[in-house]
Amino acid sequence: MKFSHTVKEALGNYVYALVDPRNSKIFYIGKGKENRVFQHAKGALDDILEDALSENAPNLKLDTIRSIISEGKKVAYYIIRHNLEEKEAYLVESTLIDVLTYSPFNHDNQLTNLVAGHHQWDEGIKTIEEINVLYDCEKIEVKKGDNIEVKKGDNILLVNLNRSYNQTKAKGVYKRNNIYESTRKYWKICREKAKQIDYVLGVYKGVVRCVIKVDNHSFVTQADDGTLFSKPRCCFEGENCLDSPYMNKDVSDYPFGSGGAIRYI
């Protein structure tokens, strides 16, 4: 299935939904142009789609499409908005993904999207309390007393997310699936320092956007996208602490150096 040249010209950039005909539920939201909307089903049949080539890792979107086809049915395609500027397409896509995956609204997430929408981390659905925390942040302070924020004994690594936070502009090694992945790797840090880190705090525009309580770490010489490093870089693993007292705190009193990517507290 494909659009004619005339239709492709009229559509421009668009946002689309893939719908399961067995239950009439949307299972994927995407943006694209020309015949992008049809390429998922083709990839499910041919096993040539890029996101299906991860060493036999399960892919919920493609598995759903294969299941539909195996029952002799066809994926239903819907164009939700078209003739958009690319920036507008990102906004519509991310808004729909946000609404369809936000847990207070959707107890059973029905989408198979692997990557969050554009700007979902900072501009997605939030409660009024979360908005106030995000834009009226308290400063993180290193001090003693009842109101201590950085606990005595916690070794903290601040990491700069300025090159990976906005994924529409991120390139190469900075392309990531989510903010946890952006925060945990790939950092130039000596092995002795890495052993001491208790928390890694992902910082964007002076505010902590992600907190990882470190369980372990490793060093790699090559990134997932094939980028080779001249010296091994550190990858942390641990719990993504959404309710950490360090979350959404202002750390502008601890700036990164010129061109710097890390800072210790």
C-alpha cells in the first residue's frame, strides 16, 4: 500500500495512528511524511525495519502487527493531522503519546511506542504541583541541620544533559531512548571516582531532571551507535528515583566548567 504522488504532496508532514482492527484500539502513534505510515507493516513482514534488528529483542509494535496479520486481518491506518510543519508534527505526536500513556488517565497502557514524544520530559502532562516544582525550584544546598538536602556522606555526580535532553536536536552518541539513558552514560570519569558515586543527577538548564541511585557501573570503549572513544567511558546503572529529594532542585550554584559535562558534590 502506498500514496500517490499527489496525495504525498498534499499530506506534507503528518501524524498517524496504527489501530488494531480486533479491538479498535490505537497501538502506535508516529509522525512522518510520504509513505511512512505503511512502513511498519512492511517491516513486520520482512524483518528489515531498523528497530527490529536488536539481536532478536522483542518488539511489541512489530509483534502486534504480526499477530494481526497472522489472523488474516489488516492494520487500520489513520492520519490524525497533516500538512504540518515538522515542529508542529513533533508537538502533535508527543501530545498524543503523552495523553495515551499517562498512567493516571490510562491504567492499561495501550501504546507500543518505545520512545517518548518530543519534549515529553519537560513539557509533557504534569500536575499543578509538578509544574510549580519544575519552574519554581528550590536550590539544592550542602549543609548540616534538620533541612539537609545533600545527605552527609552522599557522593553526587552532576552530569550535563544539554546535548541530549532535547532529542529532536540530539545527534550521534547523544541520541537516547529516554532521560534515564541520557543520564547514565557515557561519562569521562576516572575509575576511582566512579567507585565512590552514590547518585548521578542529570541536569538540564540548571535543574535536576533525573536521579539515579547507583547500583553498579562499567566502562566501555564504544557507544551503542558505534562511536569509538579514545579512552573508556563510564556507564552507571541503578534505580531511576522519581521521588528523590534531589529531583527538580536548582543546582545552578554548582555550574559546569566551560564545555564541561560533569561536576562533583
